[in-house]
Amino acid sequence: MSFLTRFTDPKRANYRRTVRELRDLPPAVARDLGVTPENAEALARKAVYGI
């Protein structure tokens, strides 16, 4: 993957957006969903890439 492709890949943009949205959840909502700042990246990775 080239340097430019890494930053223009639609899945990568979706991943970054998902991480940002998970981290920005209000604390009560995040707690209800079981989302913590520590697992936001793993949840986003699974949602976007299926890994």
C-alpha cells in the first residue's frame, strides 16, 4: 500500500470516523454499550474490516 493510498482509502476513512465517534460517545451511552476508550479501536476495526 502506498503512502497516498493509505490516507485516501475509503475503509481507512471509515475506520477513523468510527473510532472518533466511539470515543465521543457520552459516558452513559458508552457504558450501556460496553465501549471504553481502550477498546474503541478494536471495535472499529471489527466493524469496518471484519477482523
